Amino acid sequence: MKARQLIGRASYGPDELNLLFKAFNDAWELVAPTISGRAGAIEAARLKLANIILSLAHNGSRDAEWIRNAALQIFGAGAK
């Protein structure tokens, strides 16, 4: 999937990538039920979430729970 590839290609070490994948997966579990079942909508939402996760990591956070929660807030704010 493109979202996981986007995260996987980021310039972080293995520990940081694992943290980012955890934050993404945990956030996606909560976001997925709110997204249309259309493949295009799902992919767009996953890419949006991945970009949010990466921007939060770029700002220096290395706490998966904090990144997940912040990403959910940002993602939700963009949906309104």
C-alpha cells in the first residue's frame, strides 16, 4: 500500500520506523470505520494519515501514542 511505502521510505532508523508504523496502524484502526468503502477514498485517507504522521515525526516527536493522538486530531480537523 502506498501509505506504508511512504512511511517506509522516510529517512529514519529501524526503531523510529517501527514507532511510526505503530502510530499509523493504531490511528488507522480508529479512522478506517469512518472512511467510505471506495478504494480511492481509503487510499486517499491512508496517504493523508501517513503524511500527518511523518510531519509530526519530522517535528521531533518519538512517542507513538502522542503521534497517534495528534494525528487523529489533525486528521479529524481536516475532515470537517
